[in-house]
Amino acid sequence: MNIPANNPLLTSWVEVPEHSDFPIQNLPFGIFKTAQLTPRVGVRIGDFVLDLKTLFVLGYLENLPFELADFDTFYLNGLMKKGKKGSRDLRNRISKLLQADFDDLMVNEHHVAQVLIPISQVEMCMPVQIGDYTDFYSSREHATNVGTMFRDPANALLPNWLWIPVGYHGRASSVILSGEAFYRPKGQIKPDPAADPIFAACRNLDFELETAFITFDGKPLGDSISTAEAEEFIFGMVLFNDWSARDIQTWEYVPLGPFLAKNFASSISAWIVTLDALEPFKVSSPEQHPEVLSYLKYEGLKSYDIALEVAIQPENSVETVISRSNFKYMYWNMAQQLAHHTVNGCNIRGGDLMGSGTISGPTEDSYGSMLELAWKGTKPLKLNDGSERKFIQDLDTVILRGHCEKDGVRIGFGEVSAKVLPAKN
């Protein structure tokens, strides 16, 4: 697919540091504010944010299907109402305005000073108003590891796992932005299998290394989206940490699945990297056996080579990278997830959030959760400051990062981080 903004040869008149996640080939969307500016739509370029509201007022976004309200807003939902073509045309226009050999904006220093804001002066906001949130369970390695720990290693995958992209409906109200701390959850746990459960703070708090995709408006209730159509309904991707209270979950998940163990907090990154920007990094998905049912079949490349890492930073200490994984390991791809989600006629709406599920790779250092990395607490991880972790402790900050790299171009997501506060009394 020829998307002008993806040209690896493009350079910008805006200085972009070497190894930045945000070169001119990225241009992710987000919502920001400053001490002087109300929340509005921005695009990241290097260590700057491009103010699209002001850019629109100054006349640089003419002949596009947008109005001022699409940029002067608390959320990206209005912009996404214009669909894939609208966001693609907007990103291509912004790319042109920022290119080194195009001087319409560059030569107007007064305008540049108004629209280009140093990231140090910016406070990021929640990028979308999330209507619904669904989390999938699509890493074969992760599902196998969990099944091995808690069930029969010889039959680690449940009978339906290789047939359907397993998912569940999550809680949108507790999705929080990167940088926002949260309190350790409380609930029922059963530390002694032979005794009654107790009410206590979670003792086995875990992260889950995930990405998530954010949708455009879908089809009416009753209609479904095919794998061939799916990418037209996906705006972009974020990093996602779907926090998990393992001990609460162990006790509560039968018969209906996780509840309090998952609905206390889920962290997303601030910048939405468009699916268009990720187009050059498409790769093959893992082979699927048995052959999937007809509505889950697809053609072409549907996965992405996104390198991922997880770090833990204890209070007043250095961070330790504890896992390096990759989105390309996912058994079920996003097109299949969206096709399955809608095959029964379920309608999706602009701003819906779809979590990938924990992304674990094939090696022990590529697992996507503490449950796996420390193998249910039997193999504690040693951090750079000499301390050990079986699960996440109070005042730990967990940081997820991700990027793609090819042909000298690096497209990144920044990071998603959150600090764990002690449980409230």
C-alpha cells in the first residue's frame, strides 16, 4: 500500500533526536494540554507536539473533512468519525507540512512558534473516550504457560483455544493513562487451599504486557466485519498494561472468569500510533492448526513486528528490564479478533478498546507477566538493585515500551508506566 507519509526517505525540518520513537514517518495522535492551552488534538514529532487546533485555525488543514470541533476537543472520537480515509488524509497532510523540502509552514516562524510546542511543556490526557473494552487471550505461549501451571501440562490449552480468539468484556471506567498511579486492589483470596477464603489486599499483583487497538465506528447491530475488512475499522494501536490480581482471580474466575481481579486498573499509553504508520512493519502470523473456520480465514500479512520490553523500577532505585518480547508471536491477529468479536452481530463504536491479551514469546526471558517470569513465585527475579520479585510490590513502577524498526526508520509508542500505591485502608 502506498501511503506517502510512510516514505522512509522523508526528513523533517523539525529536529528529531536519533533513535526517537517519533520521526516524521510516525505522527501518532493524542490529546494534550498546557498551562495556557485547553485540551486539544496533537501529533507527536520528535520532542515536540504539533497543535492541530491552532494549525486548523491558521488555515493549514483546508480541503480536509474536518472542522474546528474535531481538534478543539477532550477526545479523539470526533476526529475518528471521519473514518480511515479521513485520518489517512490528515496524516499525509501533516507529513507534507513537516517535510524538510516543503516550506509552507516552515518559513512562517510566527506560525511555527504557535503550533509547535516542546514536549516538556505538555501534559498528556486520555486520548479517547472509551465506550467499551474487550480483552483477548491470544498468545499461545502465554495460554500454554498458564495452563501448564494451573492445569494439566499435557493438556495446557483448553479445547476451544485453537478454534476461537478467546476474549472477555472488561471495564472501561478503570482504564487509566500512562503515568497515573493506582492503589493495590483488595478482594477475596484463598492463601490456604484447605481453609476458607479471607478478605485482604492482593498479594500477587501482576502486570500483563499487551498492546491494544482502537476502533473507528463499525457496522450496525446485526452486521459483522470480515477479516478482509477489519483494518478499515482500526484507527491505531497503543501499549497496554492490563494489571492482574492473580490471587483474587484464582479464587473467583470459575465459573464466569475474572472480575475484581481485572477491573481495578488497566494502563494505556498516551499516543495512538495509526495502523497506517505500522503498515511497513507487517509480517506473517504464526501458522494455525487446526485450520480455522471460514470467517477467521484471512489473506496477506496481518501481524506486526513490534519489539516490546518490560521494566520494573522500585521506589528511589534504578529500573531493570525483565522481559523482551514481540507482538509478532500472537497466535490470533487483530483482524481475526475483530471478525470474531462481530461475527454474532455485535456492533463496535469509535473509541472501543481491544486488548491483545498477554504477549509472551517462546523463551523464558520473553514472557509477558510476572506469573510466568517468576513461574508462579518459584523462580524469583533479581533486580539491578539486588532486590527480588515474585510479583509486583508497593511503590514499584512498571514500564512497558515498544517500537518497530526497518530500513532505518523507527516507529515507537513511547511508554506506558504506572506506580503501585499501597492498598487503601
